[in-house]
Amino acid sequence: MGTELLTIGAFAKASQLSPKALRLYDELGLLPPARVDPVTGYRRYAPEQVERARLVAWLRRLGMPLVHIRHVCSLDAGAAAGEIRAFWARAEADTAARRDLAAFLIDHLTRRDPAMSPTAPALSLRYAAASDTGLVRESNQDTAYASSGLLAVADGFGAGGAPASAAAVASLRRLETDGVPADGLLNVLADAVEEAGRAVHDAVGGTGSGPREAAGTTLTAMLWTGSQLGLVHVGDSRVYLLRDGELFQITHDHTVVQSMVDEGRITPEEAASHPQRSLLVRALGPGADATAEMRLQDARPGDRYLLCSDGLSTVVPSDGLRRVLAAPGEPGQAVRELVALANGSGGPDNVSCVVADVVPGV
Ligand code: MN
């Protein structure tokens, strides 16, 4: 009474939603009309509902699912803004992951392996690995491994964490004897992670019944083809690349805290000291999401790679890593210094690192 209600046609025009969409949104409880005529069933809308309807239309254009829109519409403006920011951050992260996969496939399907070209200089890896219990933990559940064809770090957790990390790395070592073909590398990597997952499952007795502490491992590894490095990554161990004096972190942590950073809910500074920063969203182990990140790195002479468990990256800031890695010296010296840095910062966790240099020659 008093307010002039709009017909569904007039309201559709004002809100830029179709009458069909309006009927759907009514049924979903997203945008109920101000009044429904009990006899004719005609919907009538109040003019002040236009604003909400326009917001629904904008969020549809953004690609937000209807249940999510209903949630956003129930919030005050500040909280709604936060939800939209988080939604968009996830959309961008998904797009970035798909872009990486697309780049991988394009690269894969269009390029011949440079090592097959007679003019390509022969390259090889010079490498070292170290793993240390640290100063607080009673045992070492990390596994670090390096050879001329494989670099790997795995960080086991829970009861059976040590056998889990060892099993994950051992299952990749099978590829050393098979040799890694440059074409078909994507399939080789995908199969290898799946097999590593099964090996971890067996190692922690994932088929046993009864409640048990979650157990499993991270796995971050690089396979050498002679000209490229194929990377597989699950969890919060990391790969850094030192190229032309600059240090790049080339993996993304699969942790709850990193997701919160991606969604703009906390800052990277807050993440560094967050009490739950080691909580993983992906891992190898029973019940875990084992989706691996994969990518292909072209090897350049002079490149230096660092693979490390969180026992290093949590306590040594990237400045400190860069300083050690950029100093002249063999990989063996670098891994010893990195372990010493972690222990010099209290050594709160097991610490593992692998350092590999791309060098001319075979
Ligand atoms: Mn750790």
C-alpha cells in the first residue's frame, strides 16, 4: 500500500534481467517478489528491489554461480565486497593454472626437443642433496635425492611420514633407469605422480581400518631430459630458480594459508607467521587431493635450481637463499650452507635441499 509495485515486465526492464530469469530467481529464493497476487499468481516487485536485481545481474555477468550470488546478497556491502574479491582471485588462479597447462601443451606439440638438434650444445646437471633432522624434531621424515636425471624433495608427515617420503622418491627413481623421453614427458610425469601416490598409500597402510592420524608426504621433483626439466609438485616444498642473479620461486604452495593469500584474505607477511601455515590442501596420501602441478622448464647454462622442504623456506627468507645460491661454489657447498642457515635459525623442522647447476658438457 502506498508504494507503486512494478509488473514483472516493468521490473525486468528496470533491472536488465529477463522475466524468465526473474521467475527462476524467485523459485531459488534469490529475489522473491514483493507481492504475488493470490488469484492470478502475477508477481509484483517494489522499486527498491531494483538495486538488488541489478547486483544479481552484474554478478551473473561475472560468472558467479547462483548459490554463491544468494550468499553474497545476504551480506552487508563490506562483506559482499570481500566475497567478490575472493571469488575473482579463485577465478584468476584457475585461469593461471589452465594457462600453464595450455602453454605446456603448446610447447609440447610444436617444439622438437632441442637436444635432438645437432647444433644444440650438450648440457648436464651438477648436483648435490642434503637432508637434516634439525634441532627440534626427533626423527627426519624428509627425503632428498639428486642424480644426473632426477632431483627430488619429499616432506613426510604423520605416523609413517618417513616411509611415505622415501616411497614417493623411490617410485620416481624408476624413471632414471627407463630414461625420460622428451616427447610424452607430460604423460610420463602424470603417470609417475600417480604411481608415487600408490606407493605412498602402501607405505602408510592407507587400506587399514580404524581411525589413524593422517599420514602422507609432499613431493616436488624435476626430471632431466637433456635440455629441459619436467617439474611435478604437490604440497609445500618449493623450487627456486636462480637465473642471471635473480631468484624466482617457481612453485606455488598447496597450503590453506597460501589460498588465503591468493584470495586477498591475508597478506604474505601475515602468512609467514600464521600458526596454521603448514596445513596442506594437497599431498600424497590416503584421502588427500594429490593433483600435481606440472610444468616444463627450458634449461639454460648457468641456471641454478634449489628444491627444498618447508624446513628451509619457513626460517630462511628468500634474501638469505639468494645470497647463498648466488655465491660462487659447488652445489655441495651451497646445500651445506643452507642446512646450516636453517639450523642457525633454530632448526625447528627437518630441512632438505637439493641444488643443481645446468652446465655445458655431458
Ligand atoms: Mn617440513
